[in-house]
Amino acid sequence: MIGTGILKGMAVTARNFVGSYFEKDRLTTVQYPEERSPLPENYRNFPFLIYDDNDPHAGLRCVACKICEKECPPQCIYIVKSDDKKPDYMGKPQFYPKVFDIDISVCMSCQICVEVCPFEAIKMDKEFELSQRERFDHLLLRKEQLSKSNGYYHKIHPVEAEAVDTNLADAAAAAEAKKKAAAEAAVKAAAAKAAAAATA
């Protein structure tokens, strides 16, 4: 019969139309911004810098190695290395970024900066409400705006943050054990040298 396909198609359309009002899993319209859909943990938007403890300067993990700046495809990261050093999470004196800027009007959220960072210092944020009236200066995020606590990182990416903290703790423990072994070896070498001098 002519028109059967059209009738079948209209029936599917009608069924979906009615179902969109009564089936809870079909009620996809969210009254934003009063209501917000939860974002998945692996959602990413723009990068941010992580600091430990409560001091954004002293606890900043970034050591200004500039790997992320070199690897960034759109070249939206700008870093100036400090002249002095501060201890990192393992107690080793490291440089830190005197200037760390990200131009989010250029950033393509590719996450390459996160992948290449050897210090777990830069991660991807979930914040997306970043519209501004000014295109240039207001979309250039400075170090002070980019720095966020490790607690914030745990809040937005709990599973990933836990794994990162475990890796950093293991690295710090290994470095401490190596340092202790080196100190013990130096003491034994000094004792052996003194004993050899005494018997000579």
C-alpha cells in the first residue's frame, strides 16, 4: 500500500515524542544554569597548575622545565624560569615558574601538556564557564589564576588524583631510601678509610 512507510515513520516519531514527556531517561532537557548535568571524571577543558599543602607558591609542583611550552601545538603556554630555587616534593632544590601564562583563547584542550609533564604539575580542569567580554587580556590566565590545590584536583578527578599521589609518594620514598643508602655507604667508607689509616 502506498504511504505505509510514511505511516510507520510517523508512528515512530509520535512514539518518541510522547515518550520524551513520560520516560524519565528520555527527559534530557536540563534547565541550565539552575540545573546542571554531572560531568564525567575524564571530562577535560583547560589546563591548571597543582600545588601541595596550602601555599600556592611554595607548594607549586611546576619546576619551569618548559617541556609543556615546547610541546604545545598552538604555542599558547608562556613560561619564565625563576632565578632562585625552592625545594620540590622530594626536598630537592628546583627552579619554579616566575611567569606561567596560558592563553585559553588559543588552547585546544589537547592535553599534550599533561602527558609530557614529568612532575605531575599540570592537569586538565572541568571548568567551562569562562566566557568574557574582553577577548585578549581576560582570556590570558596568569599563574595566580591557574594555581589550584591538590584537594581541588582530588575533588574533580578522584581516581586519577589518587593514582598520581601514590606514584609521587613512591618516588619520594625511593629517593629517600637512595639518599639513606648513600649516607650509610659514605659512613662505612669513611670508617674503612680510618681503620686502614690506623693500621698503616
